[in-house]
Amino acid sequence: MKIGPFDNKPPVAPAAPERKAQAASMPEAEASAQVALSPAASALKGVSSDPTFDTAKVERIAQAIRDGQFKINAEAIADKLIVNAEELLGRKPS
């Protein structure tokens, strides 16, 4: 069994060092598009991305899953998804 390219073409050689040097010395292209953030995206800019979390809670949930004791409340999840969707659409939650 042969593993490899299906055709017998030789592999393509990497770019020559001269071309890489030329590309690196080219001036930066001028921006041609303007970007405007939505209010939701602007609000997210201020959100902290602090990676701290409750490790004890994570371990309790993991142990419950391993033991087959973890219960999923589908109704609560659905309710929270609806509220989140309403917020994203700019509607007041019902």
C-alpha cells in the first residue's frame, strides 16, 4: 500500500529567500474599508476575559457526570436561550 501523493509530480519548492525579503520590504497597504461595531460588540469590548472560575464547582459537576447523577434541566436552558436571543435582538424579555 502506497501512502502519499496520487500523482507523480515532484513537490513544490518553498519560496526563494529573495522573494520573502521582497515581500517583507513592501510598504503596508492602506486600509480601504471602515469597520463600525454594533452596540452589542461595543459592549463586549468592556467585558473582562478573566479566566477564573470555581474549580470546586467544576469538580462537583464532573463527579456527578461520572456517577451518572447529573441532571439537565432542559426547560431552564431553553428559558435562558430565549432571554439571550431577545437581548441580542434588542427586545425586552417576556
